[in-house]
Amino acid sequence: MNDYDVIVLGTGAAGLTAAITAHEGGARVGVFEKAETVGGTSAWSGGQIWIPNNPHELAEGKEDSREKALTYLMSLSHGMIDPAMAEAYIDTGPEMINFLEARTPVEFYSIPDFPDYHPEFPGGMPEGGRTLECPTYPYGELGAWKDRVGTSPYYPDFTFTIGETTLGKPVPTPAPPEVKEQRRRNDERGMGLALIGRLLKGCLDRGIEPHTESRALELVIEDGAVAGVRFERPDGPFTVRAGQVILATGGFEWNKDMIRAFTRGPLTHPVSIKTNTGDGLKMAMRAGAMLGNMREAWWMPVIEVPTEINPMGRQLLTYERTMPGTLMVNRHGKRFTNEASNYNAFGAAFHEQDVSRFEYGNLPCWLIFNQDFYAKWPFVGGLPDSFGGDARPPQWIPSADTLEGLAERVGIDAEQLGKTVKTFNAYAEAGEDPDFRRGESANDLWWGDPAHRGSKRATLGPLGDGPYYAVEVKSGCLGTKGGPQTDTRARVLDVDGAAIPGLFAAGNVMASPMGMTYGGAGGTLGPGMVFGYLAGKTAGENVSAVRKAAEAV
């Protein structure tokens, strides 16, 4: 195994961005991946990135600025966002976009009108512009690597972009059948596969081929500085030397011991790749790293489904809870939050405790709907690009002809459920939700019924007649967002606040610069790629400085 100037651990969007950037800085780069396939959770994702003040939104005439973006992030901070890290993210995002589009096959476009997740906060963008995605990418361009990128169990048809679905547009414009067929013939892939395919091609064009099935176990530290990494493979352990190591290994959401030790509430149903077990976090801790943001995750409500529908046995709950004609209740039969709020903010509702009962007040909870709702908006088993039809809920979903019967079947307080539905229906008919303000945010209306876009009727509608159904909702996440603290150049800091020589972190392995919040669609991948870019840039500069010093001797 060769030695390198820079080792990158992980092949998600953060790691591949770091590898390309370090190479452009003159470094010999080695990329290592724990799994058999590359791409990490990034390849499973929608592939969108949230970059404020980006060149594409500005070209469309959107009014954004550095100051506006900073105001927005800090208004969501709750004291958890370091202003310097927020500034580094916002200042570097456009630079990263320009760099990748100029030097690699990566290209982006802005999703028209996609609002931020908290658009009414100061500096928010109700009119959108900050969310970007890639066009589909022909995987034949990857040669032998085209079948070595992980594919998502949540999006079995990956010939579309998120902007062509109900997740990306209130009124989606699906690709015409002939375009879909052409994409299949050309093996053109969208979403996270488009982003990872383009980044991977950027690496391959530079002679950087990832080493798969190579699990990093420990950093080699000599004289207080990073000097390499110890790995294990199916054929045995090995060590690779390098003076710069970039951790981009993902989170720790599949490590139950770490979840118990660090996160702020129940996290039972992660939806990321199962190799995210905290390897990078452990290596950083052994090296003396200061940790940050450890209690947080990119929260996501999740439902369990049979494995024949999804091999993971679970499915993300996204647009379904925003549509009119459904509501969510806890075991006491009470609503407890705005059902149409963004999924990350929604996760906080699962962490509220009933101190008298010493239990989480809103778990378990259920999504309640009827047959008419499901026929119009079927949501189990796939991501539709259009609505309507005569679908019926699958038989494994509990049902009853009356609300009382449904409550008894799943264990909800029947009397209170009846009262809750009566109140909710009255609110929906009046077009106001004084309890939880559903429908007041541009984000709520974006996700709702496209026939009523811009009106509260897009998300507020009464629960109609039976039969009724209840799907239990679990506390899940896209990944954790705590890890070693870094400075604004992505250098990992020790417990005294000094940079650990040669160690960097980016993506979900690092202490997220976003604190507890999620700025908008792509708010996970955006910071990961920005700090991957900063890590690669700084590592490349370090390599260049060492070479110049050696030449001067």
C-alpha cells in the first residue's frame, strides 16, 4: 500500500470534495472507505445542498447576501452556533461551488422557489434560492466504478431529481416518459447518486481510486502530530503513512452505546448506512479532540414498513404529514406539534418529557388519516411524482371504521382522540390552527396540497369519515451531527483549543457548524462539502509548505 501526503477517510460528499481539493493543492491523496461501495449516506440522499448567497440564486435575481444569511443562521442559534464557524460556512460556500464547477464534472442549479426551513425568521428566504441540486449523471462515465456506488433503499427508482418530485416542487413536473426511458438506457442517475457520481469522476480523473473495505481503526501519532492511519481489511491489518488525515467517516447513529451516551433524546430509527458507527469519532477522541454538538442529530420522523417494501424496514415520513386531512397524536390522544414543520425541527417534539409520568410525552405517536386521504396521497412504498388514484393502505396498517375502534386497537385514549379530532376539524374548516400554527409558514405551504399552493388549505383540512388508519411514527435521523470541534479551516481542535497537527474533520463526523438547526433543504450536505473543501484546501497548503521548506534546506 502506498504512502500519501493526505489520507481521506470516507467517500461521501464531504470526503470526495476534500480529496479533489487537496489534490488540486498539489498533494498525493489516498481515499479509504469502510464499506464495499462508495458514496456513504450522501449517495442515498436527495443530493441537494444548502448554500446561502450562491451564484445560481444570484443569477436568477434572488436577493440574498452574506449579512442576510448570517442573520438567518444566528436567529436560529439558541446559543449553539459559533459565529466564526457560521461566517466560514457562508463565506466559503460560493467559493466551493465555483471551484467544483470549474474543475470537475459537478454542476448545480437552484431549485425554483424552494423556501428555507424557517423562512419567516430574520434573514430567511420564503422565495427560495439557497437549495441547489445536480442534473442527472450518466454512470457509464465512471467505467468500472459505475456499479461500486451504493444505491438507496428509499429511492429504488433513481432516474429522477428531487426537483421533479413532490419533495422538490409543490406541483412537480415529472420527466416525460421518453426522457425517463433515455435516462434508463444511458444509466443516468439523479439525487445523491448524481452528486456522488460527479464527485467520484472528479477523483478518478485525477487518478484517485478509493480503497474500499478498508476500515480505519486508529491514527498514527508521532511527536504529537498525525503520521498515518492503521486499517483493517478482510485480508488483514495494514498501516498507511501520511502527514495529513481528513476524517469524513459519517456519524455514530448506528452505535447504540454512543447514542445512549451522547444524544439528547430517543433515537431508535436511523435511516443512514449501517457503517456509521462512530469510527472517526473514536479516532479523534483518542487523539485528544474536544467534542461539540454531541447531543444533536439531523432528526427525521420515520415509520416502520415490511422489509419487502424497504430492506431497511423503515421509511422516511416527509410530505405525508403536511397534507390536509391528517393529524398526529400521542398516546393520550392529543396533538403535540405542527405536523407540517420541517423534519429536523419536528424531532424536538419527540424529546419532550412528561415529568409527572417520567416518560417521553409524545412517544409513541401516530399519524391518523382515512381512506380518502390515502387514495389521494398514497405514501407507503415509494416517492410519487404525482398524486391521485384509488390506492388503499396496506393491510399491515391498523384500521377501524370508527375513531373509537382505532384508538382501542393501537392504544390511544379514545375519548381524548375524539375531542382532538373535533377541535382539529373545526380549526381546519376555519383555516386557522391557534394551537400549533400549522399553515402559517411558507415551509408548511410548500409541502402541502399543490392544488391550494399559497393558502392554508394546502395543509389544513379536516379528517373526514372512516375507515380510519393509524401509522406509528418513530424517532429517527439522517445522521448524528456531533463530533470533534474544528476551527474555521476544518482543523480538529484539542481540549485546550489548539489545532491537532495534521488532523481535519468534515461532514457528520465533525461538530456541526449548524448547531441544533437545519437551515434548508440540503442543510446536511452543504456544510459537509464546504468544510470538506476547507479541509482539503488547508491540507494541500500544508503539504506545499512542507515541500518548500524541504527544498530550501
